[in-house]
Amino acid sequence: MFSGIGPGSKVWSQALEPSADNRLAHYVQPTGKVYSYDIREEGQKTARENLSRSGLSDFVELKLKDVVTGIDEGEVDAVILDLAVHGW
């Protein structure tokens, strides 16, 4: 990954496809953490199932929360956003 994310990184992600958390968790293990925010319960459920199947659950903290209201973490090494773009 060209973002500089690696073992030990703290990564904040928002509204990514559920399998993206698996990929990020793979890069940050064994001492890093992904903080994944989403407002869609179904997306969180799918992400949780994927993480459990892949054995990467310990490296991702799923949060059902709108980032517009704020985030819980202080400093992180990277921010990954899924920006909705309309009108293409």
C-alpha cells in the first residue's frame, strides 16, 4: 500500500466497503489498529463477519457512528475516506 501504512500504524477509516477493513488490518498487524466508522448497520455486520472469518478482528475497532459528529481517536497515522461524489 502506498500510504505508508504498515505494522503498528493507527488508521482511521470511514464508510469503506466491508472488505477494505480486512485489507487495512492485514497491513497494520500485529501491533496496529484500524478504527472503522460507518453509519450503516448492515455494513458493520458484514465487516464484522469478514473480520471474524479472516482472523483479523483484533486489529479493527468497528464504530457505528457518523463522523460528522466527531471521532473518538486523537492522533492516527493515516485517514482513509470513501467520499461520495455526485454529478459525474
